[in-house]
Amino acid sequence: MRELHGTTAVVTGGGSGIGMGIALGLADAGVQVVVADIELASAQRVAEQIRSGGGRALALHVDATDRASLDRLVASATHEYGEVNVLSNNVGVAHDSPLSELTDRDWSWFLDFGFLSIVRTVDAFLPELRDHPGQAHIVNTASMAGLVTLPFSSEMPRHIGAYTTTKHAVVAYTEMLRGELQPAGIGVSVLCPGMVQSNLSATSARNRPDRYGGKLPEPRSTPPAGRGEVMSARQVGPIVVAGIRAGRLHILTHPELRSAVERRQQQLLEDFDFFAALRATAGQAP
Ligand SMILES: NC(=O)c1ccc[n+]([C@@H]2O[C@H](COP(=O)([O-])OP(=O)(O)OC[C@H]3O[C@@H](n4cnc5c(N)ncnc54)[C@H](O)[C@@H]3O)[C@@H](O)[C@H]2O)c1
């Protein structure tokens, strides 16, 4: 069981939603938290909430799509707190669009924010984390959409193909990273939440850089779509803390969604059975 009290965490995307919930949860566990976000005012609100509850926190601006900005974050966090032990990556984008309508530029936006921002942030922090074997831990936020695929339907009335693609990449990257960093004493987990209250559609729209087409109109607020309970962001924090302490590979907020993973596995196994039967039949051919 990993002891977190007295350690330092950096939480990217910490100004809102799941990142905010994780920042607050870590602070409750006695961790000093650097709340890093492209929207500095949101990060400052979260850091202030932690400080007013008796914790230690600092808000910093970061753009996780920019390596130089991330390097400045590493320098500021280590200067302020001496070391960084926990890294929680929460940057992502969501946008409702069928796969067949996405341009190269749309894909670059999704991949840059939804996948490469995590890889880039891990790369920037790894030298610092390597200095703390046994205490260092990385949590990358993917989604249940990284474990299953949910095509457009009445159950999922949004086109989440590109989102799902990046989340599967985050899950695979994180599972592989865990094996690679285990000898260095760095724990690695992937957080796969179901639906959580957040501002993802709005922050995605207003933070789209000019290189990917610029800001989008703020989407009208729609109720979260999908399966399972819609959890508050605050509820996610203690689950992530428990997952880090126990060194779990997958941190799961919605155990009731287990059946969706079982169904996907079942489909895969049925395809194995089909081709096993085909091979057996071919073997009997005269
Ligand atoms: N809300 C859900 O139901 C849900 C479910 C599963 C997974 N997730 C994932 O959780 C993560 C957090 O999303 P959320 O739903 O809490 O949304 P959110 O919009 O509330 O939080 C995302 C935060 O990231 C910040 N951000 C955006 N671009 C950034 C950048 N380039 N650099 C630094 N910060 C940046 C935003 O300003 C915002 O504060 C995402 O990866 C999302 O895909 C969300």
C-alpha cells in the first residue's frame, strides 16, 4: 500500500471536472497539489478551495499540447515543493461528429489533446519521477470508452468514434507504460470513468487552438449521455486515491458497467470460436 500523505502531486486539467475531483481527493489525503490548467482562473479556484480546507496547493498555467509549457510546469512544481511524486493527466477533448465527417485537422486535434498531451506530459515529468522510486505514480485518465466501443444508438445518442479511438490509445499506452516503468519503481494506472459531471464539451470548444480551426461555439449544455450513474467529480477523487494506494492498473468508477466489458470480450471470443471452427473444418477437407 503506497503512502500518499506528505507527497506532491501535479494534476493537469485540474481546474474542472474529473481533474478537479482528483486534486481535491488528493488534498484530502494529505497530498500537496499543483493544480495545472490551460484556464488559470479555474485552477486558481480549485487551489483556493484546497487551501481554505487547510491543504497546500498552487495553481499554475499549462498547455499540455506544448512541451515548453510542460517543462516550465515541471520546473515551477519542483521549485515550489522540492519534488513531484504523483502525476495525474486529465486533458482531453470531446466533440460530437461521425467518423466519416472528420478531417485530417479534426483528427490531429483529437489526437493532440486526447492522446499526445498525455504522452508529452509523462515524458516531461519522467526524469523527476524517476528520482522517487517506490513513491512515484502516474494516473492517466482514459474513459470507459477506452475499454468498450459504443456506436451511435438510443443508448449513446452522440458520435464518439474519435473520442473512443483516442481513449483506447490511452489505455494501451498506459498498460504498456506500466510494464516499462515497473523496474524503475514507478506505479502506473489508467482511470476509466463512466459518466461524470464536468464541462468537457464547453472546455473543448473554447480551447481549440487556431491550428485546429479555432474556438467553436460553446455547445448548449446537454445532459450526459451513456450508461450508468452520472457521478459528481468530487466522488472520483477518493476512488483515484484508493486506486493509487493499492497500485491498481485500471481505476474504475462505475463497477455497474462491468457487463459492457464482458459483452465486448464475449464478441471477441465468439470470433475466435468462428475461426477455430473454420480451421477445424478446413483440416477435415479431403
Ligand atoms: N466527464 C465524463 O463523463 C468523462 C468520462 C470519462 C472520461 N473523461 C475524461 O476525463 C478527462 C477530464 O475531462 P472532464 O470531463 O473532467 O472535462 P472538463 O472540461 O471539466 O475538464 C478538463 C480540463 O482540462 C483543461 N484543459 C483543456 N485543454 C488543456 C490543455 N491543452 N492543457 C491543460 N489543460 C487543458 C480544461 O480547461 C479543463 O479544466 C478527459 O480526458 C475526459 O475525456 C470524462
